[in-house]
Amino acid sequence: MSAQLKPLVWQPTMEYASNYEKVPFKVYTQRDLDRIEPLVRLSDEQRFEMKVVSTVLPFRVNQYMIDELIDWRNIPADPIFQLTFPQRGMLKPEHFDRVATLIRDGAGKVELDAAVNEIRLELNPHPADQMEMNMPRDEAGNRLDGIQHKYRETVLFFPSQGQTCHSYCTFCFRWAQFVGDKDLRIASSEAESLHAYLQAHPEVTDLLVTGGDPMVMKAKHLAGYLEPLLRPEFDHIQTIRIGTKALTFWPHRFLGADDADDLIRLLERLVEAGKQVAVMAHYNHWKELDTEAAQAAIRRVRGTGAVIRAQGPLIAHINDDPAVWARMWKLQVKLGIVPYYMFVERDTGARHYFEVPLVRAWQIYREAMQQVSGLARTARGPSMSASPGKVEIQGVTEVAGEKVLALRFIQGRNPDWVQRPFFAKYDEQASWLNHLVPAFGEERWFWQDEYDAIRNEKVSVAKN
Ligand SMILES: *Cc1c(COP(=O)(O)O)cnc(C)c1O
Ligand code: SF4
């Protein structure tokens, strides 16, 4: 591009001196449960239950969520209340009773922590073999903390300052990162190792910065990771994706926050320099898009030239209803957001409470799709992020007289698996890939042998 069309030194085209309202960020955790004003309408027993559950599972909610997103006339059924506040059923009865008894008996910290740790380890803190199979190593065989590289084109990066969120989702599969156990965390403060890794991997086109939520970081920290990517040695990194729920949990991050203008300028600068910036926004319900602040933040982010793509899991008690998805996708399209993925809830944490069987998930997806225009049919799913890859349920059908589930890989550890249809025996209860068996009496999946070989190799390296 010629110099006239593209200045070599980026200059701000606009001085913002932000005129957005400065709303203070106020957050509550387990210790503050008794200070959350609308909870006074609950019974003592209900508040105690919340305390028990949040001893095991992370809890964090901010004032914006309390004031603007939860409909307090409709608790406990309100979907945003279910999204953020602990509910008794999220712990299995034996786990609940164990912790409740300890708290009632005034157990000491050491005893309580030991019980809580045991329970957490039973909740599959690192689903889909993340620890053993996605963490790359350098030539010396050292694990590169904070980097995951599972699919050829896309590297995931977990900046250490971004390992929290403005609120927590009760169903979060990253929950192990928030509960303070160092061994359970996946993080890095090493911009250098990220940049060295990307430079050494010209096949990578996408960097996905994730967490937690990278938008909790100061703009200057985010810039420290991202601006170096504008140098010519990173030309192969075409797309910078930022995974976030801040457009829901704290839209003021993009409006009146202290460094909101810096963040907006950073996004503009990346776009101006020729990167595609994709804000991968996590949404579960149309209500999250339905406040003035949320819509103002969406407009402001889109104004930078970044594209907002929406993804989120299908969750019982929150959005297991086609009408909710149809309305959400329509509203996203109306606001200029591109629907991207509907995920199946992962096999971790409070899964027994949130899971939706695969057959039901497909019905919800299909019924929602039938209600929207083609521009909202860009959402793929329902998709399981399983260890071999992202597997989509394409539908229920009959082949040669056998009722089956048709599946395909959207992403695979081996790119050769992608887009090959395959079939599982029909099973109405199955809620994850490992519950399914191949159709037509076959012994193994077409990808099984290759997957086992990849897995054996990675796991044996991890053990050395
Ligand atoms: C989903 C995912 C990606 C990105 O996949 P796309 O289909 O390109 O969005 C990358 N890495 C991991 C580990 C993922 O789960
Ligand atoms: S926003 Fe994402 S990382 Fe944060 S709590 Fe929710 S699901 Fe977990």
C-alpha cells in the first residue's frame, strides 16, 4: 500500500476525551454475600446454601450485574441469576452435605480447605486433556506456560494478568484458574516466550488471547502483548482474537473506564495496521445484549473496525430453550455481531446441574435456526470441544434402518479429520463424546487409532 493510503506512523484520527459516564467497578465475592442488598429477600437457609456452594466453586459478581441484568422478581429462576449466583444443586448432595456440615460445626480453615480441595479434584478441573496435550514445549522440552497450541492455525495465549473475569459464570470450565491453586492454573507473564513461539511457527495465522478475560487487563499490558505483532516478522499472524465476556459483565470497560480510550485506540491501531481483530464475545442470553451500556459498548468496539463474533455454551437453567437462542441471535445480528458457535457444556465443574443431552441440544439448535434469517445461521453447533477436536452434532437420522447421530469435526488435532461425516449409535441420554459409541456395530471411530497415537506420544513426553 502506498504511503498516502497508509501512514507509517500511526496517528490518532480522533481525540476522545471520553465523554462516557464513569461508573465505579464494585465487586462482591463469597465474603460479601451478606452485603448484596437484594439477597435479603432470600431465607437464611438459602443464603447459607450459597455460602456452601461458593466455598467450592468460584463466585464473583459486580454491581452492574446486580442492578441491571438480574430480574430480582424472578429469582431463583432468572437466567442471569443462575449464570452468576451459586445454587444448591450445583454441588452433588454428598459434596454439599460434607461442606455444609464442616461450616456448621465451625471447622477450622485447614480442615475445610482439605475437604474443598478433595471435592475440586473430583470435578475434573482440566477437561479434554488440556494439561498434557495442548501445551507446547521448547527445544529443551520445557513446557511453555500460558500457551496452548492444539489446532495448526490457532495459538491460545493466557496472559497472567488476565486470569480473572469481571464476574464469574457458575458453569465456567476455566474455574480451576480462579480458585487460587497454583498447580491448577494455566498462565504466563511472558510476552517474550509468546512472541518467540509465534515467530518460530509461520503456520499460525490466528492468535487467540484468552483467560479468564483479557479485558480485565490494563490497556497498556494488552498493548505489550499485541503491539509487537505489528512488526514484519509477525506478518503471518493475520488475526488477533480476544476472548471476552466484558461486553456482558462490564460494558463500562469500553466506555467510561480509566483506560477505555487507550483500549479503543489500541484496537483501532491494530486494525489500521492491517490485522483482523476479532472480539470473541461470550453470550448466553439475549438479556446480556439488552442494556444501554451493553449496546453502547458494542457500538464503540465496532467503531474501531474490530468484528465482534458471538459464542457461548448451551446450559440448562440458563438458555436450554430455542426461543432464547433465536432471540439472542436475531439481536446479535441487529447489533452487528456475527453469531459463531453454540457449544456443548464441558465435562467439568457443576456439569450434572448444567448439562443438556446431545440430542436435546441439537433440537434446540435446529428449532432456533428455523426462526432466524441466513445472517444468523452462521452459528455452528452444537459443538463439543473434546480432546480429539471440535465435534459438531449435525443431526439425528436413519441410515440403513439404524437410528444414528450424524457428527463431524469442525476442528481436529489432525486437519484430515475435518468435515468428514461420521456416525454414532443413537443415544438420547448421552451428553458428551465419550458417552457415544460408533454406529453400525463398528468397534472404533475412524479417527481413533490416529488419535490414540497422538495422545500416547504427548502424554509420554509430558511424563518425562
Ligand atoms: C476452538 C478452539 C480454537 C479455535 O477454533 P476455530 O474453529 O478456529 O474458532 C483454537 N484452539 C482451541 C484449543 C480451541 O478449542
Ligand atoms: S467469562 Fe469465561 S472464563 Fe470468565 S467465568 Fe465466564 S466462562 Fe469462565
